[in-house]
Amino acid sequence: MNLNTYQQEAQRTDRVPLRQQNGNVGSDLVVPLLGLAGETGELLSEYKKHLRDGDSHLLFRERVSEELGDLLWYVANVAAKFDLKLSDVAQANLKKTRDRWGSQDTGALAFDAGFEEHERLPRRFEVELSEVVVKGRTKIRMRVNGKKIGDDLTDNADDPDGYRFHDVFHLGYVAVLGWSPVIRKLLRRKRKSDPQVDEVQDGGRAQVLDEGVAALVFDYAKEHRWLEGVTDLDYKLLRTVKGVTSLLEVRERSLGEWQRAILVGFDVWRQVLSAGGGKILVDQDAKSLTFVGPLKSARRKPAHKL
């Protein structure tokens, strides 16, 4: 049966039809909302009986079907009271779940595919992160092809937490998403041949958002054991990341790709932090970020306790 047809037919049996149009929630909305909660409880009760009685609960499948039908009726009723079509709700949900759990590859071309080589992020390159002492302070220095890029970094915190190695996260975005205005600037690969792209996609605002995402996720990871052993990130976190970057080209990447970029970034970050530096391989073609190994000059003991 067509979902919209079902919704229309279900409304014929509504005992508490919508009466208010001024935004106030009355019994006409509370009843179906409570109905959803109640029928969910009934479904759980049937499953409890199944766990208790096993195969002797002969009508288990029929009861499950009945309770799911009641839930569907209340879902359709609530949707109608909010002037939503059930088919639109279903389509939006499928889009959301595909974005979250579907293919890990959007199949899109590289964002800089149409530009000259000097304005494209390298498809494959190796990065070295090493600890250096500058005026008595230990900092992290990044080199690409032996050339220093960017400023030397510290944790910028009273309590050292390893944020000095946070460029690893941006490298993860490059590897998996093909995106990082921060790394693009550091490598001097801004797309200046197109002033609009240079300003909007590679400019200051985009770089701030890139840094903002790294800081946001870092704070989340700090509360979740630095994501060690984590395979799935909180949906709200991913949705926030997608929201703050929605005006940029990276909006084309899925929640699944963002999740992978974040997780591989932290996987390599933990290894780099433990080694006190090291070599990292960025490979856009393989969509991988790999810790190659510590630098010969890197100290052996862990730089920070995870």
C-alpha cells in the first residue's frame, strides 16, 4: 500500500482529530504522542514474553505485526497533525540513513580536479612531524618533502593534551574527504586562478571552520578515550560537523566519510603522540592516512599518556 494512501485512510479512524492551528499542543497532539510511547511498550512486552516462553509463545509474530501496525498508525497520525506526508518522512529518513550508514564513498571527483597541478592537493605525499626546541620551548614542526611548512605548534593549553599534533586531523580530512583549507594554505595550493573559489572555499572563513571542526571533535574525543576502540561516532556530532561546513564544497561528502576521516585521523594521532612524532603517508587515491613510523630522532618514551 502507498504510504500516503495509508495515512489518509488512517485519519478516518482518528478519535481525536486536530482542532488547533495556533501552535498550542492540546489533547489532539498529546494523545497520539502518548500512543507511540504506549505501543512501543506493548511491543517490548511481547518480546519479553518471547524471551520468557520461547517457542511456546505461538502468536509472537502475529503480536509483533499487530503492535507494529499500531505504531505505524500513530506515526501516520502524528505526521498528519504536523502537516507532514508520510512518504516525505520516509524518503527523508532513507536519505539520512544512507548518508550515515550507506556507501563510504560519494564517488565525487576531487574538488580541485579542474585546476592546474600547482593548485591541486597532492594525491599522495609524506609528512614528517618532529619535536623541536625553540627558545627553550618544545614545539612540533611539520615538514613535507623535507621543507618546513606552517608555524611550529604547542598545545596552547595549561594541561598538555597532545593538541600540538592536531595537523594530523587536517591530513585525515585531505586523505578521506579530499578537503582541508588549512592544509591547502600550508602547501600553497590555494586555487587563486578562480577568485571566487579562492575566497569562499580556500579563504579565511573556510580555514576557521576547518580548525573549528578539528577543535570540536578533539573536545569530544577527550571525553571518549581519544576514540580508541570506537567504530561509530555520535550522530549529533557528525550532524553538527556537517552543519557548520554546509556552505563549503565538503558538504558533498557523506556523514560516513566524515566519520572515517575523523576516526583514521585519531588513530594516526594516537600513534604519533605516543612516538613523539613520526612520518605520515597521505593517500587520497586509497583514502587512507597511515603512520609510517617514528623519526630516527624521536624519543622512545610516550610523549603523553592517553
